[in-house]
Amino acid sequence: MKPLNNILTVRSTILATVFVLVLLAALITMGLLTPFIVRVSTGKEILLDAAYFNLRAALPTLALVMLLTLCLLIRSAGKEEGLLVLGIGTVGSVLSVIFSPFSSLPVNIAFPLLAAAFFAVVYRLVSLREKTLKGTLRRAGSHIIHLGAVLLLIGILFSTNMKLEDSAVVPMGGVGTFKSMGYSVQVTNITSGIEGAPYGSYPGSAYVSTVDFDIYRWGQPFDSGQVKYISDFKWEQSYTETYIHRGLMEELFIAPKSVDTKTQTVELYVRKVPFMTALWGGFYLMVLGILILFLSDSLLRNKGASGDGLSGNLSSERSFQVDENKNDIRKKRVSKKNV
């Protein structure tokens, strides 16, 4: 049996990562092709929703997170330290499942492992010791991409499994309370009328109901907003203008499902999504990392071009000297023969 030091190497973790990536890509590809294959073979239409992909991609994604933690810490800290951090994340995952601090099994399982991966990426970034700017940019760019990927997964994990949504019919001057979210909405005004350019027999292009409201969080004033419910005469359809508040830890979304102008009531749909900022922040960090990698590659190309020119000059000088030496040898041989 090979010792652990020979098995647990950067090369082996990278090979394992590639294998898991191929497996994940195969699972996603099969999910995307299945509706097409069923439609071609049987003529039936099927739809595979997000739950289908989440269920099948969960374990490979967790494996990728664990391999990322190991690979980064093996290079920067050592094999024992990498195993220690991964072990702490695994134990934290088990304890999280037992005590359920997030009231969601996927979050309880994945969050401690994602926290370990986050620590590994930050530690790798802090411990960079490159001698050149180009090397620093190249290393930092790749690890910033890793950091963005971890934040993206945290945002997806929380926003998918811990979002809360509800709806309530609220009269003008009344208050709709959404206790599970900690928010309440007081409708302060409802106005309705025809707006836009005239269309056909209508004096305007749409009938618009505007709803103004005040928002309270845990009983304290939080914000004021406005939504609109629009019935378009030309396109014979209805759509809404919504309210969105993006905070550091959560996103609040409010939209009107319907407006009754006779009774002056509105049915409000309210949704609270935690950690959406992490999702968007992770996406922007990945873009930043890619731009840094492009910058480092351009610097390396410029250096290579100048290096090629120098090496070309040196090689031409060397070949010229070799030719001169050959000519001298030939002249000496000819002079000896003549003698």
C-alpha cells in the first residue's frame, strides 16, 4: 500500500478534479438532451426543472469544493494542514446536519465545506510570494476566479434553499404582515387610470394601477416603494413594474398579482431571498479574475516577443561567427596544400 504522501499530491488532486468535472458535465449534458431525445423518439414533451439538475449535480459539486480545498492548501500550507481544514469542514457539516442551524438540509451539509474552501482560497491569496508582477497577476487571477466560484455557490445554495415567499390581499390604508420574513407592508395609496398614446377606441394605450406603500422590518420603518399593474390594450396582456431592494444579506422583492379598483385592494406577492449579494459578487469576481489573467498573458506575450528578438539577434551573431571560423579553416587548408 502506497503511503499517503505518494497518493495525496497536487497532481492526483488535479486529476481527480478533472474526472469529477467530466462527470458533472456528462450529467448536465444528459439532462439537457433527455427532453430532445424523448420528443424525437416518442413525440412527447417533457420538462426537467431545476430540482432535477440540483439533485444530480449536488454530490459532484461538493466533491469539487473538497478537492479545491485540498489542492490549494497542499500547495500553500502542506498536506497535513490541508487534511486538517478539510476534516474540520467535514465535521462541521456533520454537526450542522445534527443541530440544523439553517433549517435546510442542503445548506446544513454544504455550508461548512464551502466555508473551508473559502478559507483555503483566501489563505492561498494571502500567501502568494511571486517575484514578478506578471507571476503575481497570473496566480492572483486564477485564485480570484476560485473565490468568485465559491461565493457564487454560496449565493446559489442560500437563495435556492432558503428563499421565502408569500402573498396577501391588502386594502388601501391596510397592512399586510409576512411574519416568516419579518416584513409588513402598508398600502398608502392606489391610483388607476389610462396612460399612454391613444390606441383604437381607447384614449390611451394601457390601463395602469399604481400602488404606493411603506415597508416595515420587525416593526421598524424600513423603506417606501411603488409598484404598477399594467393592462396593455394593444398587446392584450398584463405585466407589472416591481419593487426590489438589494441589501448586503438579502434581497426583497414585491410585485402586484392583481388590483381591484372597485374595492381598492391589491394582492401583493412578497419574496425574500438571502445571500443574493454573494451570488452577484461571485459572478463579478470571476469576471475580474478572467480580466487579470488576460492582462498577465498579454504581459507575458510582450516579454516573449522582446525575448525572441534578442535571442534571434544572438543566434544570428553566433551563426555569423561560426561561418567566419569555417572560412578561416578552409583558407588554412588551401595554403598548406599549396606549400
